[in-house]
Amino acid sequence: MAVRGVALLGSQLYVLRVSGKSADVAVYETRSFTLERRLSVRGLRSAVDIAASHAKHCVYIADRGAHVVHKVGQPRPHRQHSC
């Protein structure tokens, strides 16, 4: 898997990983860098980058293939916004 981007949100590090046609987000706790969970993003086709919003407490994933920005928040479910 290749890393396409990282984003820090609170005490969690989100790592956008891509392998062939699949992608996921690995979430690590920043004190020990322990893997907490992996997130699958519904509809993600060609991830290119990830960014965090501390104000909205979410991460955004740019998807070149679907021409959208995916919003992944906590604890709210995944949402999609057109570009």
C-alpha cells in the first residue's frame, strides 16, 4: 500500500492508503502510534489526498475518480459533497 496523505485530528493520525483500485484510512492513536481502526469510505474511487478540519471534527478525502470530496466525521456517518 502507498500512503497518499496524512491528517492529524485531535489525538488521532489519519493515514490515507491506496493499493491498486482499493483505498482505506488507517487511524492511529498519536501517543503510541497504535492502530485503532481502519475505515472504508463508501464510493471512494481514486483518492488523492486527505485533510483535517478541527472546527468540524472531520477529515476530507479528495477523490479524483468520482469528482467529489468525501467527508468522514466522528461520530456522524460518512457524507459526500460534489466538487
